[in-house]
Amino acid sequence: MITLEKLNERPLSYSSLKEFSKSPAHYIEYLRKEFKPTPAMALGSLVHCLLLQPNELGKQFFVMPNIDKRTKEGKAKYEEAVEASKGKQIVTESDYEDANNLVNKVLSEGHIANAIQQCFRFEHEWKQEIYGLPFRGFFDGEAYDYILEVKTASDANPKTIINDFFNRSYHIQGGLYSMVSNKPVKYLIIETTAPYNVVLADATEDYIQYGIKEVERLSASFLECMNNHMFNMGYDYFTEGNMEIGLPSWLKR
């Protein structure tokens, strides 16, 4: 059973609220499921660390060397490496090299390097009650007059990234961050595929306001769900009447 007491132990976040926006059952599955980062997520986390907190690299990651495990000596070295990697996220030498190259590309852009240098703290955890519910999150970077959020993407083309951000519900995250900090949000978008473009973009006011409205709407629904013990419901929770399958919206135009 979801209660405020349990939420105080594990507050809501952008990620969990995004899952709830799909259905209450998605939120419960989010709580139950063991988090296993995809290769793209692992690369993104490594880039974050190298870019924003390079001194934390050895605490969070272990670069697994290429070891020939066919020999007795190789097996022994591999076992030593596995022991040394406990409690850390393992990355390959190739991933480490790719992440380093991306970070060097980012820092070679003067205005972007300056935007990072203006931040006075990184990976700062915040906790706050919002619309009667406990929330928590982390600012990638915080300057005196903006929040800096770092995103990696295979394609940062302005024609596609806007839809990609919306589909990932990043506006909810942006709304939360703006509410908590009372500051505008900037996105540092790093392409992970050639030509490895780097983009520094400002979140617009309507983007942030839409995110705030979604946080308000979803928080009200979450409270209703909690008070009425409705977390067993699926897609029908957010559907009025019977669900219908019709033609796609683009075909009706």
C-alpha cells in the first residue's frame, strides 16, 4: 500500500511521476523492478561524471581492462578486476575512451565550457514537498541564475530533439526543477553519434509552464490514487469511458 509515510522514505521523482503518467500499475512496477541501465544510459552516466564530477570517477565507475581470460594469469587478473569493481558501474575501455572524447568536444566549445564553469555545485540533491507530496531529485549543475541539465542523445537536430524531449516527458522534469529552484533551465545536449554536435539550449517559458501544469495534474491524480487505493489500475485510470482504437491523428488531417 502506498502511503505518505512510505513516500517520505522513497519520495516521488521525475522518473517515478513519468511512469505514473502511463498508469498507476507502471508506477508500482517502477518501484519493484531492479534498475539495469542500458548501454546508452551507462554512457550518459559516464559522460555526466567525467564532465561534471571527474574526481568521483573512481568511486562510481570501474574501467574493465581487456583481459585474455584463456590463460591462468589472465583468469587471475580478471578475478582481481571483478573484485575491485564491486559496488561500481563497470564500463569498457572503449566506452571510457568514447566518453572522454565526447567530454573533450564539449569543453572545446568556449560558451558551453563557460556555462559549466558558472555552476557553483553539481549533482546537488534536493527534497521538497510539492502539491502535498514529497519529491526529490538532482540538479546536474546549478548556477546562480539557471539550472543546467545535461542530456545525451543520438540526434540533437532541433527538428527532432523537441519531439524526443516531449516523448520522454522532460518537460515534467523541467517544471519540477524550475519550481524548486525558481530559476530557468538550460539544456546541454551532447550527441553520441557522429558528427558529435553539442547544443546549449534554453527551455522556453511555455515548455516550463506546461511541465508545471503536468506536475500539478499528476500530483492530484496520484493523491486520488493513494487515497482510494487504486494503484492496481492500468491504462483505464486515465481513460474516460471505454478505450477506443481508431485512426491515427495524422491520417485525419
